[in-house]
Amino acid sequence: MLAVFDLDETLIRGDSSQLFTHFLRDQGIDNTADVEAKDQAFMAAYHAGELDLEDYMTFSLAPLKGWRRPEVTELVEEFVSTIIQPLVLPTGRERVEWHKGQGHEVLIISATGEHLVSPIAATLGIGEGIGVQLEWQDDTLTGAIGQRRPFRDGKINALQQWLSGRASTPEKVWFYSDSHNDLPLLKHVDHPVAMNPDPQLASHARAHRWPILIDESVRA
């Protein structure tokens, strides 16, 4: 059995990429004058289902272009400990622990960069986190992204690629998500669950009688 979780607004309150952009600005690493306006425009496009993932990742990685891998790792560790850990949603953590207690494998698949997804997965006690692939050259961040792009239909591709490297195929697969952008994978799995769903996903979930879970802290 396998339980797959989206990350943002599913396991944590907020969008990790956007939070990281704010973190870089607060740290004085990103001093671009219009970074906040650009970030908001990208988020609006995401919620409308119109995000160009490559454009967004180029924007979000620009402040770290040319950084060495150990420098990025150290910065992200600080971000996760100070910003992300207080935002972990109780219901998401409970569902992760329930699946682990049942002996199920647990996996995160997110359209966030892998430099954030993997350490966030670790802090949640999840062994693996799949995010957008970053390109490195001689251990230096190029600012470009690779072929693994788990966004919309790309999440199905990411899951299939992950499963192809396993010794066996899980009997059943759950997927938890908040976003209508994840409808392709939600429709693909055995047990789709709408977690803190946006209006479009909530409507689809009700129409198809999918379980809907809402964390009380999101309601607040």
C-alpha cells in the first residue's frame, strides 16, 4: 500500500515556494524590487490553473543561481526549521502517521523544487519527497530545471517513474491534495482524498463522493 501526499496546503499551511521567496527577501538574499508583485502574479496563475512551471521555477531559483550545493542545503535547513515546522498541519501529520502505522509506504509528490521537498519530507518523517528536478553543474546551481516536473499530469509521470524503480507495485494507492491542479493524479489513484480543497476541487470531490478532510487550523 502507498499513500502519496501533496505538500502545500495539504501537509503544511501555506505555499512552501512562496514562503521561501519571502524568506530569501527577509534574509537580504533577494533584493529584486518587484519580487513580491511577480510572486503574487505567479500564485494567481497557479490557482487559475494557468501557471507556466518553468517560468516560475526560473523566477524562484534566480536568487540562488551560482550557489554551491552545501550553501543551498544549509540555507534550506534554516528555512525548514524556522518557517516550515511551525506550519505543519495536524490533520496532515495524523494521516501520515496513520498510514505509517498501517505499514503503508508514504511519499510526497509536489510541484515545489526538490531542494525544498526532500528536507521538508524528512522533517515530517517521510522517507522520500519528489519535487521539481533542479539542474546542477559541478555542484553549482544553474537556475534551470530538469525533466522531472511533477505538476498537473507530470505528477502521474513522477509517480510512475518512482514505481518503476521499486521491486513491487503497491496493491492500492492513496493521494491527498488540496488543489484542482492535482485532479489528474487524484483521478488516477485508487483512493483520492481532497485535503483542505480549493473550491474547484471541493466541488469535484463532492460530485464524485471523494472523502474531504479539512484541518481546523485552516478554517481559523
